Amino acid sequence: MKEQSIRLNTFRAALFSALGGFLMGFDASVISGVVPFIETEFQLDKIELGWSVASLTLTATLAMLVAGPISDRIGRRPVMFGAALVFLVSAVASALAPNFETLVAARMLGGLGVGAALIIAPLYIGEMAPPALRGRLVSLNQLNIVIGISAAYFSNYLILGMSQDGGGLAETLQLDTLAWRWMLGVEALPALIYAGALFFVPESPRWLLMKGRPEDARRVLGEFNDAPTADRVFQEVAGSLASADESGGSRAHWRELLRPGVRFVLVLGLSIAVLQQITGINAVFFYAPMIFEQSGVGTNASFMQAVLVGLVNLVFTIVAIAFIDRLGRRPLLITGVSIIFVCMSLLAWGFWNASYTLDAQAVAGLPAALDSASLTSIIDQRFESDGAFRSAVTGLIGPEAWTTHQSALISSAIEIQSLLILLGILGFVAGFAMSLGPVMWVLFSELFPNRVRGLAISFCGLVNSGVSFTVQLVFPWELEALGNSLTFLIYAGFAAIGLVIIVRLLPETRGKSLEDLETELARTPGDS
């Protein structure tokens, strides 16, 4: 088979399987535009608001726990197809939800698809990709995730704009009252495309060998490699699986993750899994308009700046894909996490120096629906923190009015370097996109031995998703209880700790076969 045809087959299989990443990114981030609508429509408190966002991640966590072992039994491809169907049903159910409980249930259903796609797509790509292309091809999954995130931000912005501009189409679709439902429902279309694309994706050759189907494995390897390479990879994988069988049977068990040859890479995997989320990336992705509203830019501008977040995420993910197999995993991680630390520190400093003052002119310009006369007692009073300002205003107009008019009140009162906040957020996203975003999944596909790879990735994914759930759930509460500055300072501290771990412990995996890495990492000093 010609080299061009081989590359086309490899790229097509990787791209189609990575469409699950697009749906994961879209499904997770589309809620950022929905949050302000459902908070008022369903009269949610901050924990309920956090639950509406984080509920998807809770079931994604459970799906990650079982997706790897299930794929070891029935195959990588069937699990991805099941995820596509779940995305479709979840999108329709979310859009039609009559109440908060139904919306949460539909989001939790979508979480099952998110967890499965997030685990199985990079696992599949890592198993079928040649070593020289593995980093870039596995990163396609992260690229699709960020494209999905960008598409969700842009879709939300477009629907919001149409709902405000009116017109025949907006009236027909009832966007003035159903905007947030359309934001959630449009995901059904890419879910259908993903399900169709999977019919053109072959099963993983390594899984076929695990299941005693050598001829099928040879055929699939021949689609992605020239004949000599396909034969060599076949022999390496068969030898690795045979050695694993001799040492412990045909099925991996959870206790094998604690074996001396696995413990070290498990610690590395868990460290990166925690770090990717504990620095606050999903607080930014899922609450981007809320964060920008905290800097006083207003609702429409906050949605537009969220679009910028998606575009920066996309551009720097492409940068990571371009350099991950040239520079290696360690340099990208060290550079990116350093940027994360600096930018989160910058955000903490920017909000620390903000102040809030409502003068008479600002109060007169507030929405007519707000009882502005209630604010007379704090006119020209200067507040040095967002918490103090919120507490004073809420005490005068009540929590419900504060929730409804928060954006207008903050934008009228705040004195802050809003450009600094925007640059801090965009810089943070750029640092994440060029490092922890794509590199974590590449490392997951490389670090673990063939025999326990599905199990280990599921376990690390479980921890990753669990941390993500916690961050999403408590973020609205953190902003209210701790304030903007301290919240971002905490994220900066976690970034500093992670940077030390990466520098001291993480080996380079670039350009090595999975079998070579298994042998090398099993002998890593300190893992005896």
C-alpha cells in the first residue's frame, strides 16, 4: 500500500474517532451560555447552579471508571458508537427539559457519553497510530475538544444575538423565550454525524490481538503501516501480550495497578490527571461569561470574550500538536504550566486591586426593573472587594434582584483593569492548551503497559473527572464566599506544586514505541 494511502487511512480513523472529543467539548461548554438563563428561570442558588454544570462531570466520572474495562471486553469501536447515541438523546432531552431536575438528569445522561469518548478515543488512537505520528494523532482528540468548546461559545453568542435582534427566524424559533433551549439542542446534529462516521473506523489492532483474532489484527495494521512495519508491530504487540499472559492470566485486575512495574507510571498519570483540573481550567471554560461579567464588561461583551477564549484555546492546541513530536512532552508541560501559574497570579492581583463605587449617575442608569431608590444609602461609598459590594447591595435589594441584575450592577460600579483580566484569562487558556490539555492524553496513551492500559487510563480519567466535578461544583460558591482574588490565587498555588512534580519526576516519551516505553518505565529508579 502506498505511503500516501496509509497516511490517509491513519488520519481518517484518528479524526473520525476523535469526533467524540468535539461532542465532549461542545456538551461540556455549551452550559456556560445557559447558566444565566436557568439561574433566573429555575430560581437556583449557587450550589444548584454549580450542580447544573457539574452534574455532567459526575456521570462522566463514572463512565470513565467503566469505559476502559468495557472496551477491553467488547471493543473500542462499539463503546464510541454507544457514546454517540447517548450524546444525541441527551441533547434533545436537555433542550426539552420542563424543570431543573429533568435538565440535570439529561445532562447526567450526556456525561456518560463524555466519559466514554474522553477515555476511549485517545486509547484507540494511541493503539493504532505509528510511534512517529502518535503524539499528533492522539492530540487530534484534544483538538476536537477545543473545536467543540469554540463551537459551543460561538453558537451561544450567535443564538443570543439572534434572540435580541428579533426578525422572522428568531420569531419562528421563539428565540426570545427559548434561547437557552436552542443552545442545548443544536448538539444533536454533530452527534448524528459522529455516529455515522464510526461506521468507517476499524477496530483497534491491539484489541483484536488481545481477543485472539490475529488475522483481523494483521489486516488493520496493514491499513495504517507498510508491510514490514505492520509485521514488526504485530510481533511486538503479540510478544507483549504473551508476556503479560505468562505473568498473570488473560484479564487485567485492579490490583495490578499496584504492581512494582506499574506503580511509578500510575503516580505520574495521577499527578498529571489532578493537575490538569485543579488549576481551574473547567471553571474558566464552563463559567467564562460569568467570569467576564465579574470584570464589569456586561452580558453581551462577556459572551463575545468567551468566543475569544475558544479561539485562543484552538490556536494554541494547534501549536501543541505541531510541536509535541518535535520538542517532546516535558518541554511543553513545563512551559505551559509556568504560564498558567503566572496568569492565575495575574488574575488574583487584578481582582485584588479592584474597587466598587455606585455614584448617582450609575444608579440612575440601572435597569428600570430594579428598585434604584433602595441603593441611595451606598451612593459614592467605595467597596474594596467584590464580596463587600455584593453583601451591601444584596442587603438592600435582596438576593433575587441581585441575581437578576448582577451584571448591570457590577459593570456600573467596578473600577478594574478589565484588559488585564482578559489577557490573564486568555494567557491561562493558551498555557493550558499548549500543555496540560493535549499532553495529558498523549501521556495516558503512552505511559501504561499494554495489559493494563485500558484499566489504568480509566482510573486516571476517574480521578481527573472527579477533580473537575469538584472544581465546577464549588466555583460559583467560591466566587461568592472567597471572592475572585483568593479563588484565582488558589489555582496559582496548585500550578506551582504541579510544576515541581513535572520537573522532578516526568520522563520524556517522545518517539518511543509503546512496547519500548513499557520496558523502560518498568525499570525506572525508585519503583522497586
